[in-house]
Amino acid sequence: MGYRSDVAILIYGDKDDVTAFVAGEKLKGKPKDVDYHPLSEPNHDQYHESAVYDYYKDTKTMMRWLWWDTKWYDSYPEVDYWQNLRDVFDQSFDGTSLCMEVAIVGESVDDNTTDYYGSNPEYYLNISRAIEDSSPETLSNEPNSIRDAVDSVKDALEDMHKAIKGESNGNSSSSS
């Protein structure tokens, strides 16, 4: 089955800088042993999603890639592309508005990374750890809880016991 990760990558900046970045990367060609350029990876509904859109009054462009439950190994050519881009991003795109953010959540609790590249990242990607409690509320705090049901049954049994005890003590009328 292998180790799985969730990965998010954002590349954004002024429209012209993003357009020039994409053109330059595609001119380099696709990585060896890959059917497509990683910037144009087709979406796979179950485990991958990507989007490109303009924002901030259409002056900036955001490119976003998300992968869920994926094998994110450097030995895979697509992953190697992204790792190489991370290695050279700050140096290659210094003096531009381009920024890149990468967040990786691994299976292990201590295998989470968030990295920011470029001169002015916005810190859109963050990893959050939280405790989510979906357990039933404690019995004493729940108005219609099992405890209330048990107390009702207990009261009914006590009443029945008193009634039976009263009958056996001669408190019932019988004719002979």
C-alpha cells in the first residue's frame, strides 16, 4: 500500500509573472517518463484537484494543486519536478512577484511540513492540528440520557417492589 500524504501547492503572483513562469516551465518540456507537464496534470476526482484563477481585481493569478492520499516520493518524476522547483524557486524567481507555498501532511504526526518561497508570501497554506470530540456527551449532562432512562426504570422497579411487598404484608383485601 505504501506511505500516503496529502499535498497542497500554490503558485501565485502578478498575472504577467505567472504567465511568464508557466510559459518558461512548459518550454523546458515535460519531465522524462511523464505523459504530461506537472503544471498541466489532469484532475482525478478521487485524489487530485487543480485550479487556476485570477483574483484581487483580476491583477493576480493563483495556481493551486491538491493531492489526497497520494504516494509523494521523490523517486516519482512528477514529485521530483516539484522538489526541483522548490530547490531553485527563490533564486530563479527573485525580483518577481511569484510566490510558492507547499504543505505536506504525512501519515505520521511528526511528518508535516509547510514551506514558503518568494519575497512576499501571503501564508495561505497552513497545517492545523486540532482535537475534535465527536463522542456522546457525558451521561450526567445529557437531558434525555441513558442515565435518565435507567433512573426511570429503577423508580418503576422500586414502585413495583413496594406494591408487591405491600400485597404480601396483608395490605391487600381478599375475601374468604
